[in-house]
Amino acid sequence: MSTRVAVVTGGNKGIGLAIVRALCKQFPGDVYLTSRDVGRGQEAVESLTSEGLKALFHQLDINDLNSITAAAAFFKEKYGGVDVLINNAGIAFKAADPTPFAVQAEETLKTNFTAARDMLTHFMPLIRAGGRVVNVSSFISRHTLNNCSPELQQRFRSEDITEDELVALMQKFVDEAKRGEHKQGGWPETAYGVSKTGLTTLSMILARRLSKERPNDGILLNACCPGWVRTDMAGPKAPKSPDEGAITPVYLALLPPGATEPHGKFVSDKEVQPW
């Protein structure tokens, strides 16, 4: 039987590193820490080695399509597929950041939605039967959804929203933000929140597609909120440590063979949340 393999994006620090640490302890196979920066990624692997844990490194910049396709080709050639994919890489502008909202909207969605979608587009065909896919979203995605216009809420919650329609909605937000018209368009004032609403919705769309196209493969795909975690992104006042933030993503990554739920859900503290 071929070696099982888990891949974590944005794994060199924060929640990503904590996820890799937990998988090194619990996942029966090779665990890959991926990051954009080779030096930082290798340093993170060395720090885990000093803890007596074995992680492997592969360079992966989710904002670079060539990097994604190269990584996908590597895992296909070396392992024949992937068993666990955790899409953790993401960005957030600080509340006090003076960068214009239009720029924040474009940059945030480019990484948190478009690049994450590119990862899924190229890695989903590699996910083996029994595989697990976890998209690290945020409780802010649900809060943002509740603050969208009724029309937008209806589409994001719809069982028949397509990936193309979702992509168009995300682009509409960016375009309206550039014109300063996003509030009139029914969007709240949070680029990060909209990006994560898109990611959670995408997770549900792809899960429905998996159930239809690969019904017998037992693949489970979910979005999750790690909680408010003390990281460079979320700040020092957050109540959870990175290791605590890793609990739910790792729980979803290690759902036992034969499990059928959760799938296509938004999960926080290991519990399915309403959407």
C-alpha cells in the first residue's frame, strides 16, 4: 500500500505550524509543511525536528499558479495522490492599516479566495478515496454573511449556487469596492469577512460536487473556524493558543475511515455550525 500523505499550506507559523505539529503526532504517513518562503519553511521543519517530530518541506506559494501546478505534479509523481489537504494559508489586514479598502479587497480576495480555489482546482483530482479536505475559514464568514443583503444571503446559502456564480459574486465585491459602491451592493465593510464567506461557500459547493461525481470514494470536505488564535495575524489578545486553534482542523483531517459526516459543513469547536 502506498504511503499516505498530508499537505498543509501556510505551514511555517501560527495555526499552520500547529496543524503540522499535531499531524506529525497523529497522522500515519508523511506530513508536508508547505510555505511560500523556503528559508522560513525549512526553519519551521527544523523546529519540529528539535521537538522530535518529522515533517517534510515543499515550497508552495498559493498566489503563484506555477507553484501550485508544480506541487501538484510532485505529489502525484511521488505518492500517486494526496490523502489530506489542509488549506490554511491566508492573509488579513490589521484594523488600523491605512491601505485603501479597494486595495484591501483585491489583495485579500486574491489570496483567501482565488488562490485557495486554485489550490482546490489542482489538488482535488489528487485526493484519494477516503481523503479529507479542510479549508480553514473563520467565524467571521458567518458573521459577514449575516450582514450581507437578503439577496446575497439567499445566494450564498442556496443549494444550487454554482462555482462560477460564486466567483462572479466575489469579483463583483472587488469591483464595487474599487468604485466605493460595495455598501450599496449589499456588502459589509470587511474584505477578510467576504473572502472567508466565499471560502466557506466554495467548500459547500465542492462537497456537493464530490457527492455527485465521486459518491463511493468517502471523501469528506469541510470548512472550519479554528477560533480566535494568538498569531501574527490575530494579535496577542486572542484567547486560544495556536495548538488549541489546530484542534478543529486536525479533527476534520483525521475523521475516521468510513465516516460520512460532517461533509460540506462549517465546523467550529468540532461542532457543525448553522450557515
